Amino acid sequence: MVKSGKFVFNFTAQSKKSMNSLFGVYECNADAKGRVMLPVAFKKQLTKELKAGFVVKRSIFSKSLELFPMATWNEMTKEVNKLNKFVKKNVEFIRMFNYGVVPVELDSTGRLLIPKDLTTFAGISKNVTMAAAGDKIEIWDTKAYEKFINENTVNFEKLAEDVMGGINPSPEE
């Protein structure tokens, strides 16, 4: 559970309904129209989700994009929509959270069309990196991704301890 003000997001319950975590990092190319081929490894991991489509949006914490399977997106927005809409910061959060959100589907050749405003936001030109991040795929300009990873590798040991150090493994249910 994560507390946000007086509201509690129950991601444990959400994760039981959602798909398993994705894995892998793949380099791709974007064409002049912003179409990117979804890597075969992700297609295999997302077999059930391919027909329902996806949502692509701006990342909150980086100049990258996030690609969510539609079912995962719907579960997440159910939680966000529970926020009290008579609290200004909640309304502002919802507005910014949904800014630039676009539904996307794979075309007949397995490509995603990423809208121009989103490729501009993420600085994506030709070389793209798609990186699994739990139940979503991050879409980065390859140089920006490599820079982010290189700059943060040094601090990962401390970050891992701060974030995961207090978690005690529990037996499987």
C-alpha cells in the first residue's frame, strides 16, 4: 500500500488482477512517422494483451514514455479516479497524469504509432530503447536511456537499500 495524503493506493490488490511483470530491454528504430516495431519478446509476453491495445503516456519522473497494456491502464485509472475531486491538488494530479495519454494498437506489421507530441517530449528521433518496468514498458531515446542508466548506476546500491532494505520477504500465499 502507498499513502498519498489521506488516500491509500492498494497496489497489492491491483497486482493480483494484473498481468505478470514484463522483462527485457530492447533497442529498436523509429521511422519518420514515429512508428516503432514492438520487439518480438514483448509480443510473446503480451500475447493476451495484444488485441485489447495499449495506452502510451508521458512518464512522470523522466523524459521518456510509458506503454501500458489496456487492462493494466484501466486498473490503475480506477485507483486514480478514487481521488477526491474536491481537493485541488488531486484535480491537478489527475489532469497532469492524463495529459498526453493516447490509446495505441499494433498495426498489421506489429508497429506502434507514437504521436509526434510524445516523441518530441521524450526526445525520440530514430534510435529507441524499450525497457520493461514491472507491468509497463518504458520507451526512451536510446542515448537518453544510456545516459540515465550510466548516471544512476553508481547510486543504485544506496537506492536498493533505501527502497528494499526494510522489506521482509513473506512466504507465498
